[in-house]
Amino acid sequence: MCGIVGYIGKQETLPILIEGIKRLEYRGYDSAGIAVINDKGELIIHKRSGKIVEMEKTLPDEKNFNSCLGIAHTRWATHGEPSTTNAHPHLDCENKIAIVHNGIIENYKVLKKNLQNEGHKFNTDTDTEVLAHLIEEVYDKINDFHKAVNEALKLVEGTYGLVVISKDEPQKIIAARKGSPLIIGVGEEENYIASDVAALVVHTKNVIYLKDNETAEITKDSFKIRTLANESVAPIVKKINWDISMIEKGDFDYFMQKEIYEQPDSIENAFRGRLNDELNTARLGGVHLNPEQLENIKQIVIVACGTSWHAGLVGEYMIESMARIPVKVQYASEFRYRDPIIDHKTLVISISQSGETADTLAAIREAREKGAKVMGITNVIGSTIARETDFGSYIHAGAEIGVASTKAFTSQLTVLFLLGWMLGRMRLLTPEIGAKYGDELKKIPEKVTEIISYNDYIKEIVEASPIPENALYLGRGINYPVALEGALKLKEISYIHAEGYPAAEMKHGPIALIDENMPVIFIAPDDYVYDKILSNIEEVRARKGKVIAITNKSCDGIKDMADHVIFIPKTISLLSPLLTVIPLQLLSLHYALAKGCDVDQPRNLAKSVTVE
Ligand code: F6R
């Protein structure tokens, strides 16, 4: 999604802005731009469609900028095609006000018409340009920049994280937030503003999260926060716990690769301090429900999107099996429009890596309105979902920069396992079974390390055959969602069409696709459905499909049936997705690299989807 960076202080602005938006490249974008006010009081705008480096190449001589105040943006098109004209910043009629904006202005057509009637001239197809003219219109009347932004925003319907500067008031940046994150980075004699902490972490660890309907006036040594209703708000400075190594590739060529390799640690971080070895259960400190409330939960509804939704599907198996509570998993985008049947005995769990996904956020609001308690399972500390849920657990995966989610998925599974285990122990799970779960979980990081060491072998599998145009992923039981996740990973970063199915469903339709060009990836750990999967493998072989099987070392009979076998260490069925997904992540990485794709910034995708 779009990214915003702003700076005001004692340093030359341009390098800070460029470096800042480069840190946000991972979010996905199609154009980039900057606006600075130089020491002569001139407003300089520069923007280009395409990558930031393209914009950089065409910048006028850097020395001419002499500026200590500026804003920058990476745009992911919503209204108006990706182009240099439509790239942000946008300007008012007098070229005095420059604005960058994330989000969508829903009533922009009406506002635009009214402004055109007042004589405003528009140059772009964007909804954002309307904001520049609207602020200009109000500013001309009340001559107070911060107040003008507030008054203008009262007329706006939609979502925004926006940052505005004006030539007439070159010592301040005005920022406003509704539905799209903005964070002030607090420095000494300098301050920052960004849509993502990744752009701030190199400069400061002290941040202020703006809340919805708040606006901020930022100077180099102060910040005033007000609500849209003009009440002043006391800023709360928080410390972020990210460090710079989290947002850099280190020895790796790609963030996705680094994040796959980080999983032994990220999984351990998700359960560290959360195991109660005395009671053989998990302890999720953030789950603020008393034992009576926990026992009264009659159903659980999980809402999420994409990979987080797949984690939810695995969570369904985990929680139902351990706690015997019925679980439904719904796409957040569907949940909000289906008048869901939920009440105060329903626990809604929202899962989101970014904590900013618009559809998930809307589902949470719908659930809370209907009286359900909502738990958040998120990665980004202080994110909107973390703040809008009743209680929750962080997955502590650290910054996930690769657009394709990898380590967040396994950390989400870990937290869902802890939750199911904890609920189960409060109900019917015996201490003996509880102890076994704890023992098995502790062994997972080491087993993940072993699977990652098969990287070269997995690369050889990819290189052994021509790159396919399609692929089928099949799994059963708790590994069916892993098949979905494997297929999603492949299509996202390699653009190879892939589908995931429960293995037995293959003969109800997808079997028609199988021929000698179709790789079929079976997720077949040694569990209660292993024998059934073998029959499915036979069915594929009979139709000349290429079989890649992921199984355990105990199942070496599969060698004669498959073209390639990836043997992984064994664990209990409920934890097996934490292992089976790792070879699938590596497979998609190598397919994408073999095709020459940009694995960290796949086309059309955004890291956090803050629009509906
Ligand atoms: C896939 C992927 C997306 C996200 C989805 C939800 O690799 O990253 O499918 O999982 O957009 O995002 P979060 O988890 O941030 O709510």
C-alpha cells in the first residue's frame, strides 16, 4: 500500500525522505514523489511513475534543495492509473499547498464538483487532489493551517493518513489520520512522520501513534495533537522494540529468504515465556478473560484475510481438537456483509500480521457491535487492530518486509496452538497430554532448522523440470490449509497459477487438469490420513502428473511413488503445519527466482491492504 514519510528539523531533508520511502518499498507501490520547501521558501515537487530509483535519477541537483522540511510518498493506485501525473504529492491551485495521502476519499466526486464550481482547477484523476483544493479553500478563509486541515477534513468521507505542508507556513507539517496509520517519530530538534515504523527505526525509537480522527501540527521541536473537533490531546510517547537489523537483508539476497530462515527464532519468540511447565499448559498474558468467561465461550469465529486466513483454518483444527469448542473461519471481507450470527458467548479472533488490514478491521468493528469479545493476533505492536480489539496476543515475529508472508504465518500458528492448548487444559485435556504438547512444541524450532537445511535440494527439484504454468497442492485434515497456503505463496511471487485442495476433492473436478505437465505437491505427513493420501498419489501417477511429496522419514515407501520426496522430521499432527509449510515456502521462492521474479515486491501486491 501507499507509504508516507515526512521530516522537519536540522538536516538536509532530501536524503532522509528518499531513504525513508525506500524503507517502505516493500509495501508495494507504482509511483513515488517528494515535496520540500527550500531555504528560499520555494515549494519543490518531484514525482515519477515507477520505482523510486527512477525518480531519484531525474531529480534536479540535490544541492539545490537546501531544505529542512519535506514530505514523500509511494503510491499504490486506487483512483486514477499509475502515472507521473497521478503520483503524489498533489497541489492546490496556487501551488502553495502540497499533500500526500494514503486511503480513499469516498465523496471525492461531490467535493470535486463543488470545488470546480468555486473555480478550482484540477490536474489529476486522483481523489487526493481534492484534499489539496479543499484545504486551500478553507485556509484562504481562516488563515490558520492546522485549523484549516481540521475544518476541511470534517467535510470528507473515507479513510486517510495524510501529511500536508504549505509554503506560507514553512516551519510545520500537518498530519491527520482516519483509518490509515501514521506515526510521529520523535527526535531532538527534529521530528519525523511516517505511515510505518520501518521508515523511522533508523532515526528514533520514540514514537507517537496518531489515533483515528486526530490531527497533528509538527514542528522541529514540538507537536500539538488535536481531535477533529479541535480538542487538544496529550501526546503519549512509546518505545518501539524494532532494531535496524530487522529491516535490513543482512547476508541474504532477499527479505523473503531471510524471513524463511528466521523461522526457528521467530517461532521460539512466539512461545517464549508462554509455557507453564508446572501446569502443562500455555500462558497467554494478553488474554484478559477470567476462567469463567473462558469456559463460557460457546463458539469461536476467526476472521482474517489471505495467509492469515489460512492460519485461521489451521487454528480451527487446533482449537476444535484441543478445546472441543466449535470454530468457524471466515474471510473478514465476507463476514462484515453477511449479518453474522454472533453474541456475547462468541469469541471472535482476528488474525493480521500488519494489524492494519481494512477488511479485518471492519469485521472486528461489526463483531464488537454485535456484542462479541474480540481477540487480536497481530504482529505489529501498536497497530490499529492491536488497539481496537478487546485483548490479544502479539506473535513477536519481528518486522516482516517480504510481501509474501512467511514467518508471520508460522508465528500465528504457534500462538493459535498456544490458545487451543490453554483452552483445552481449562476444559478436558489431561496434564499428560498437555505435557506432551509442550514437549513437542519446544522441539519445533530445531526441526525447522533441519528443514531449512534442505534448501539446496529443494532448489534442485525446481531446476529438474521446466517451470510449469500451473500447479496443484493437495493435503488433508490440518494440512489442507497448508496446501492452500503453498498455492498462494507460489502464485503471489512466481505468477504460476496454483490451486490448493483437500486431496480427496481432486477426483471431484481438478483431476481433469492432470497431465504430464502438471506438478502436484502432496503434503503427506505420517498421520491418520497418510494412507488415504497414498491413494490420491496413485490417482495422479496414473494420469502422468509429476508428484512432489512432503512426508516424514518414517514413510520412505512413498519414494517409489513420487518424482521427488522431501523428507521432514516428524511431530504431532497438530503441529505438523509448522513444518510442512517450510518446504512449500522454499519451493515458491526457488520457482520465483528461476523465473527471474522480484520475490520481495511481487507485481500488483501490497504488504498491508488498508483499502476495502
Ligand atoms: C500473503 C499475504 C496476504 C496477507 C493478507 C492479510 O502472503 O501476505 O495474503 O496475509 O493481505 O494481511 P494481514 O495479515 O496483514 O492482515
